[in-house]
Amino acid sequence: MEDILEILRELKPGVALDENTELVNSRILDSLTMLRLVGKLSSEFEVVITARDVLPENFANARAIAALIDRLVARRDDED
């Protein structure tokens, strides 16, 4: 979770963020920030985030992002 919050804070400096901060509904994540976030998450966690994964519910807050990453890591590990 801390890794995700660190990435979010890097992308949105000066914005108070915790694991429950609404990212989509509060418009903290705009389209450009979302693209950058997906790239950083993919690189940091060595997962593939597809367009089908980029749904508001998967990026609603840091907890939702962590759950998405957990699912993608499990999928990746199952494929290995």
C-alpha cells in the first residue's frame, strides 16, 4: 500500500492522500495522470494493466488500486 501511495504522491505532489482518498470522484486523477499512474504501476509491480483494467472502480482509491495489483500479480504468477 505504501508503494502505491508513494507513486500517487509523486504524481500529485501537495495533495493530501491516504488509502481511502477518492481519486476518481474527486478528480485527483485526470486522464494524463491516469496514463502516468498505469505506467508507473506496471513498472513497479511488473504487471500488465490492460485497457479492460482501467475502470473507475479499480482506481477509486489506493485500496482499490492495491486490490487490482494483487489480482494482476496473482494472474501473472499463475501464468508462470
